[in-house]
Amino acid sequence: MQAASGSPDDFRLLIVNADGEHYARELARRLPDLAFDWLSPGQPITDSARQATALACFASALNNGLLRALPRLQWLQALSSGVDGIADHPDLSADVALTSAHGIHGPAVSEMALTMMFALGRDLPAILADQRARRWQRRRQPLLHGKTLAVLGTGMIARELATKCQALGMRTLAVSSSPRPVAGFDQVHARGMLRNVAAQADFLVLLAPLTQSTRGLVDAAVLAAMKPSAYLINLARAGLCDTTALLDALHGDKLAGAALDVFEREPLPEDDPLWSAPRLIVTPHIGGESDRYADQVLPLVAHNVLAWTSGDRASLRNRVR
């Protein structure tokens, strides 16, 4: 852990992240009059870190008593778009202001969705298995062109994915809590129409936040409405989809396949049945990762640091509370 120069107004931001040193150094370069510390997740908390008045991290870093070790904490900047696991953390005081990184994940997550769509549609896992077995077996190669994309959610990531899919010649549908015309989508339907929209989808991609009203929204009935040739992709939150129902659909050949990047338990335990489910691609929650993540999130963090230290709380971006 290293620190930048001292702060005249007693502000100190602690970044807990594997790339925390880069974040701290870059923020110190941009804002040399303020103090920035960093820790790797799980690293012992130093005396300097305990003086932090602000914290920047992912939900996964909130362990080992981190919040309890920060008695001066006033503001938490989530490095993720979603704040579940942070806003509801039992050790985070309701008095601590909370901001998110909403809006920076469009390129990364939409590209991951396309990666999954290509891999599932062209059966890339089977092609790679043939390669490892030195087996020459030609396979049909379906196009995305002319297929139908259905997205649960109409946020920034959903819109970016829809725009890219339209460029590939796909029909784009969305399901939203507030149906309205949305750029990138040919049609936007109310949540009550989810089964009908799912029945039209060649790819159903989940990109909605996890709330009381969206938990378990993709249930056995929705999965049963999908075509046997369709695929489900979840890059948002595991709780959106009934995992047991999804496993039943895959084992019963009721879906052509699925791809999951998010899970109820992470890391996914070695004995979890998802590992061995047929026609399922499992990735370790990397949909929002990219080689440009820091470049995308740092301007937002720097803006919010300036707003916070200047007392202009109304200018905080993505304020959750």
C-alpha cells in the first residue's frame, strides 16, 4: 500500500482493487493535493488505510471486516455499475453516501454478449473439442444476420448491444418496466409481455438490474416459452434467472444452449452442477472486464472526488444515496 501527498481538508480515498496502485497513482497525478491509498483485496489493513474518509471498490472487496475498519468513512464509490452487495451490506452505514460506476460498461459487456452469441450459435465449444481430438468434423454455421435478439433491460449496455446487433442485421426486441421507444430497439415491450417476447427470441440476453421486482423474472414458464433452438445469456445478475429451471431446460433439450457469467455463489464451487450442464458456457464474471477498464472508470472517480472535496454533492455522478 502506498499513499499520495496529504490532504489539506483531511480527505483520504482508499482504493481496494487488484489494480489499486495504478488507480491511486493516476488519481494522485490528476489531483496532487489529495491523498490516495491502495490495498489489494484481502491485504491487511494498514494504519494509513484506516484513516480513509472515502472508499472505492467492488462488492467482492467488502470482506475481512474492511468496512468495520474504516470508522471515518463518509462516501463509497462503487467501481461497478450495480451496487447490490454494497448498498445492502450489513456493515455499511446508511449515513455513508454511495455512488456507482454506471455507464462505463457498455463496450465491454455488449462485446461479451456478442462473444457468447457467436460462440453458442456456431457451437464453438464443440469445434474446439474437435480440434483437441484432432477430429475433422464440419459443422453448420448459423448466422446472427436475420435472427431475433431479445433483451431484458433497456439500459446503456442493452442499448449498445442492440445497436451492434442491428448492424449485424438482427431484429431487436426489449422488455422493460417502462416500455417506450429506445434507440437500438425495433420494439420495447412491458415486462408482462416477457413470455411472448421470449418466444420470439433466438437469443434472450439478461441485462437488467436485480431488484425485488426482477428477481426470478426468468422462471420455468419463460424458459418453456422459448424455442428449442434459442439461447439464454445472463451477464447481469444470477438472481434474474431460476437456475434450477435453466438446468432442467438444458438437460431436457428444451434450449439449444446458454451462457452464464454471473452466479449466486462466486467463485462457483467445484461441485456446482452448472459446471457439467450440457451446452452451457461458464465464464468467471468477466463480462465487465476489459484492458481499458481503468481508463474508463478513472475520469468518473476523479470527477466525483472533486465534487466531494469541493462540497458540491449535487454534482456527484451516479449517486445512489
